[in-house]
Amino acid sequence: MRALLLAGGKATRLRPLTERTPKAMTPLLGRPFLEHLLAWLAQHEIRDVTLLLGYLPDPIRAYFGDGHQFGIKLAYLVEEEPLGSGGAIKQVESLLTEPFFALNADVFFDMDLGAMARAHQRAGAELSIALTEVEDTSPYGVVALDEAGWIRRFVEKPKPADAPSHMINAGVWLFSPEALHRIEPGRFTMVEQDLFPQLAQAGKLLGYPTDAYWMDAGTPQRYLQLQRDILGGRVAGALAILERPGWAGLSVRPLGGGPEERGAPPVLESGASVQGAVVLGAGVLLGAGSQVEGPTTLGARTRVGARAIISDSVIWQDGEIGAGALVGGSILADRCVVGAGAQIEDCVLGEGARVGPGVQLHGRTLNPGEII
């Protein structure tokens, strides 16, 4: 079965993390977010995947190539101008002669795609949408279901008083090819605003409610929560978390025959400690007496100074945490520097941001290259 992954957006909700990094390449437990999605698809024997790209496509193509080393077949389509979710899918209509999945590339799901495909086939739907229940429906498309599971109303991002339920579009869709005939070619169009309401009115839009784990990782807060949930055991990711001989902390097994993390194993100097679920990349150095408390990920070549304490955080590659510094509940993109004795809590730092020695920050966001 084929899948299309919609990964062309600028991921503005994830900024400043995505100012210079496409959302598909944001690291989750040290591996690109997209690699986790591809592993999940492969678990369900979906190994023919087309990536619909737009913003910053080159790092994605350079890492994944044709997909061979990951045990899948990858193709790419790069939009010169944004066409929206509907316009992007419409471009490959000639290749889509069988039912296919289309997914937003910033959702993390643990549902059974095979069961959804069987429900779609039994119902004879033109399109099926995976649904999940949330408290705050305002950022999502919300549905009203009848007793047979058909979606009778689809309302995109309604005000709370106007929401017909708490069941939302989870960003995983199963198309029959005939549904594509309803999309007008050659123009910007969103399936959520144009196609789904039309199919609901025609009685051809099936809802597939599931209570499986789901996370829209499109904001820094939910991105960090996803790491907590995986390392805390709330959900089992498709990429195995494991201990490696001679490797402090945890590592994540790549998809298929994907590239192993290269470089020297992490080094813990005298009195340094790792507590709880902590993923360490190659070449990480933990200075004397430093502490890293899970759930935390330190990317490759990150250097932690003596007596520094890091907890509940994600630090990308090549970070530098000074002696005696404190980092908690925060996300640091590549090459961030936190000076000696600085304290940052609940912060998001863009690529190359620098926090000076002794500075205290709480709940702050720093843009790439910003110095404070």
C-alpha cells in the first residue's frame, strides 16, 4: 500500500526550532521525526512512500535518499509554490490507482492502519479520517458522526461554542482514488476546508474513531511532551530504545538498515551520573559531577560542564552547557551555548542561541543566533 506524507509546510508553530531545520528533521530521541513515522508505516507493511515537500527539502533528501537503506521506497515531489494539502495530493493523482494513505508529517500515532483500511473497504467510503478525542478542539477540524460512523459535518477550527463534538481530524486519511476527482487541479486547495465538507455532505466521508495514542507534535510544548511520553513508557515508538554495551544511557535503533549513529560513545567523567530514561548521542561528554535526569535527550557531541544539571529537556547536536549551569524543561536546537552558572527553565532556544554566564531565564524563547 502507498502513503503520501505531507511535509512541505514551514512549521511556523514550531519556531524558532524550524527556522533553519525542516520539521521532518527535528530530532526525536536523536533521530529525525520523519524516521519514526517511516518506521511506523513500515510496521504496517507500507513501504512505498512519497514525500510531498516544499520548505527546506534538501536536508530531507540528503538524509533519506531513495529509502533503500531504511528498507522502504521513497519518492519526492517538491512544490515550487505552496498548493495546500489538496493541491499537493492532486499532483500525484495519476500514480494513485489504489486506495492510499495520506498523513500530516507532524503527528505521532500508534493506531492500527490495517484495521482502518479494513473498515474503509467494508464501508465503501471515498475517504476515511482517523479521529481522536481532545478537550480543546479549536486548533483542529471537528466532526459530527452519525450512528453508523459517517461524518455528517466537518468544521475546520471552530470556536468552542460551535464545535459539534470533541472528535477531531487526527491527520491520517485513507483515500479511494475517486475522491481525488473532486479536487480542482492547478490551484491552492486544502482538503480540510474544501474536500472534507463536500464529502460529508455527500455521505461519503467515514470517521474512524480510535483511542490509540496520538500527539500533534507541531508546537514546542507538545514536541517536548512527546519525548516525555515515549521515554516514560506511555507509548511505544516504532524505533526501539535500547542499551548498548559500552554506551552510557540509551540509544535508538535506526529503521531497517538505516545508518547507525557514528562516532565515539558518550564519556562520563568522575562523578557524572545519568538517572532515568536518558538518550545520549555519539561523542557526548558529561563533565565531572554533572547530572542528567530523564526524560532527556542529548544530541551528538554535546558537552556538559562540571556540576551542571540537565533534566526533562531536549538538546540537539553540538550543544555546550557550562559548568554549574541548570537546564530544565527546555529545548535547545543545534549549537546552543549555555554559560557557566546560567539557569534556564521552560525555554526554547533556536539554533546557535547563546545564554551568558550566570543569566537566569524562565519561559523565554530565543531566536537563532540570539545572544542574551
